[in-house]
Amino acid sequence: MTESVRGDGGVLKNSEGKRFMFDYVPDVFRKQYAETEEEADRWYTDADNNRRPPELLPRDEVARAINTEVKAGRGTPNGGVYLDIASRLPADQILKRLPSMYHQFKELADVDITKEAMEVGPTCHYVMGGVETIPDTCASPYVKGLFAAGEVGGGMHGSNRLGGNSLSDLLVFGRRAGLGAAEYLDSRGGAAVAIDEADLQAAIDAALAPLSATDGENPYTIHHDLQTVMGDLVGIIRNADEVKDAIVKLDALKARAKNVSVAGDRVFNPGWHLALDLTNLLLISESVAKSALIREESRGGHTRDDFPTMDPKWRQINLICKSDGTAVEVTQQPVPTIPTELLSLFDRGELKKYMTEEELTALPEEKN
Amino acid sequence: MGYKAKFRVYRGDGEQGGLENYEVDVNEGEVVLDIIPRLQATQTPDLAVRWNCKAGKCGSCSAEVNGKPRLLCMTRMSTFDENETITVTPLRAFPVIRDLVTNVSFNYAKARQIPAFAPPTDIKAGDYRMQQIDVERSQEFRKCIECFLCQDTCHVVRDHEENKESFAGPRFFIRAAELDMHPLDARTDRKSFAKAERVCATSPSAAPTCVPSTSRSPTTRSSL
């Protein structure tokens, strides 16, 4: 379900038919969002004099709002909320602007979005955080020759990747990674990296193990259990007890994943691919859970029930996860300071919402 | 209401193989691409299949269901009778790699033979200007998701391996048309090139399998 349904006029309603998003505009954004439905409706054609509808709040806000409405008993029969564009745009406009949405809902759910509302709910969509890289080249500071760009990389979107920015991220940093990789190769003058034969053989043996093991577990069962742990305990709303429980359960899953069996051979074998992926899935899950426990605040996609507000002190910290192959260790690292020429472009009132007292006193003169 | 469905799925590498029988749970609202991963998880972990978006947009999960070229993610289980045996086989037009996965490189080889967009020589990049209505004509063809179901349907390539050298197939007719109708493409020989390449225009067999074109409303489709 693309965000452009809301951008084109679609609105979110609970089971009482109310446009509940008006109740969920956070203080940091209050000035940018319409206060009444009338004002919101005028925005589509006159954005200069009206503010945007709250349905267009960043996705993490919308996800939390939907979550709260459903938990309060105002959700739809299938546990979501209603997204209505049928009552907002004429049918031919909907077909013209959203043909693939129309098709998808008609073909897969027998829902005609020109006549009725859709049931929607939050889902896993994008991973915030990832491989740490040097921004200019997308090179890893730890592993020579490793380059990462796009969703796999971290440090670009902070706690909340905004709509549309994934594409621009790919274009800009994809290019940088390509140039960075080419430069790195040139700097080596074409010399190949020396690999220890024993290391290589160990990697081969580890990769092939699931195919020869006979009494191991089905990787799909472990994968399913992993999804349950992360979905239930490290989901949209987190709290210390549940995340701690997740970390314990992840340890047990790691042990199970050491002994998996898959039938078949090496040609296009999805079971074997999953067995190999399990190690990485568990590594990421452990990193996410441990970081979620340490970060005692709520920011963007990370919401802590027990620490519901943003803490300016935490804004200055990145959580870096490292593993020696047995367990993930998380360390705190300062976020680089924003260059003064960029800082001076910000409205002082906005910066006050996010910065510590020390940072605010150190700010340069405000430009007008 | 959930029920158990009977499936027959091709297993093999093209040289050796055959249809295997399975019985598998089906829940309300599911598509064939819900069933295949369930088979992998519970009965046969090495069942090879390509899939990605599960929403009819990436074109990865092309296969034949009861002999008809379909996207597995867009084939609803509710279109079958509960007692019906559903047969899933790989695209017949292309060599099998394993089970439901085929080698579709024929299409990439043909794509390379069609000259790319030729930029206008008298306008520099950044100064291109096009009218919306002129862009729309060509843009319909850009919606192709390269699922190759139309290629698979085309009896000229599907049933005659020897034709593959001379015929490119319906997908490339769309590609030729897209470039021909591009308001700024500088080549004037798109139509004659397509004819020479024998992308074939006489058989209407390919049209019903195309997902992007069937999602257009009747009014838009008639403008093509």
C-alpha cells in the first residue's frame, strides 16, 4: 500500500468513522499539520495557504496511532483501520492516479477502492540502521574492501526513513559506493587479496554442513519461531521486560540454528539458502534487540512504552553493534556534529525541540 | 473455511523429473504463492521457485498453473474448486534450471539486440521537454514488469525452439513500440526494425496474460 494513496487524498478512519489522526499530531510537528478537516482538505489544491492532513505524518507516527486505535477496540474486523479514498476522489481520478492499487485490491481482495474503503495496518517495511560506513565512499571502516549502500547501510536515515528517501539514498550513495569501490581497487593496483586456504575451507564446510547433516532441525521452523519472537517482543511498541525476554529466546534460537538439516542438493535450493541466512537473521535480530534495550527513549521507529519521550542526550549517540561470532556487543559512539554552515540554516525553534542545552548555547548566529 | 488441496508440482531439472503429488492446507484469501512456501516449510524444503514482491509488480513468480501462464502471487486459490487438483509447472518456453525456475536469458539477449533510446542530437541533456499527453503514450509500455508470461504464451517461441533465433516475441514488440512512440527518440526505423526482427504482431494470444495492461481501466486500455 503506497503512501501516495494518502498523498492523493486518502484518509484514515477508525471503526467509528472518525479521522483519528487529528488526535495524534505530536508537539514537534503541530505547526506543520492542519488543525481541522476543512483546512486539510484545502491543502491538496492550495498547499501555500493550508497545512497538510495528519494522515501524512511520518510513517512511525501513523503506525503508532493505528496500533493505539486498534488496541482501544476501534479497529476493523481484521484488526486494522480503514483507508478511504472512494469518498474523497471521483472514480476516474482514482483509476488514473492509482491504477496498480486499484488492480491489486480488486484482484487479491475483491475490494473496489473506487467504491469502498480498504483495511490497512502497519507492517515491517524497511530496516533503519545497518552496516557502518564512511559516508564519502560507503567503505566500511573495519572490513577492507567492504562497501555498503542503501537499506543495508546505516547512518543515513536515523530513526525514521522518510517516504521517497530510500530511492534518493540509493541513487546518491549507490554511486558513491561504486566510485569508492573502483578507487579502492585502483589503490591496490590490481593486486588480489590473499586468502588463507584454511579459512576458505572452513567457510565452505560451514556452508555445506546443512546439506550433509541428517538429524538437524528444519530451518523453516526456526525462522518461523524467530519471526514470532521479534514480532511479539521487539515490535512497534517495546518495553524492557519483553526485550530482555527476546534476548533470552534469541540465544536459544542461535543454539538451535547451529544444527539444521536440509534435503536436496546445491542447485537453487531455497531451504539451503534459508539455513545459510538464519545466521545473519539471528545476528541482526540480536543487534536490534540489544540496541532497543539500551536506548532508553522513544525516537522515530523505536518506541519504548517505559520511556515514551525523546531524550536529547540520546540523539547524540549511535549504538554500534559488533560480533565475534558468538555474541553481539553494543557500544555507544557519538554522532558526528553537524557542520556549522548547515546548522545555521535551521530555524532556532526547530533545533530547540531536539538539542541539549549545551548544544543550543554553542550554536552559531541564526541567519534570517 | 480452511481445507486441504491437492497439488501436482513439477520437480526436476528439465532432463529428468516429473510431477509430484502433494496435499496441503489452504486458508481463506490465499494465493498459490502462499501454498508454495507452505510446501517448502512443511514438506519439501528444496522446492525451487522464484518470487519477490508477492503483489504482481516484480514479475519474478511466473509459472504455469493448470497449463496457463500465470503469476503465482496473483492466482487466487478461490478460483479453483476445493476438490480440484492444481498443477504447477515451469514456463514452457524456457529451459528449466530446477523445478519452477527457468533460464530466461533468451529475453535479455533479445533486449540487447534492440537499439537503445537514441537521444536527440540537437537538444542537450537537461533541455528535454515533452508534453504530458505525448509521454503518456509511451509510458504505458514502460509499465511492463518483464514477467515474460507473454513470451511464454506466444506459440511461435513456446512450441518451436528453432524459431528462437529469428523471433523476439511479444515483449519486444512492446519495447519497439515504446521507443517508437517516445517523443524524443531520434531513430526513425523502429517500425521497420521490429518487422525485420519479426517481433510478430499477428497473434492476439499474448494480451490476456499481461498483468500491467489488464490492470488499466477500460477507458485507458482503449487509448493504446
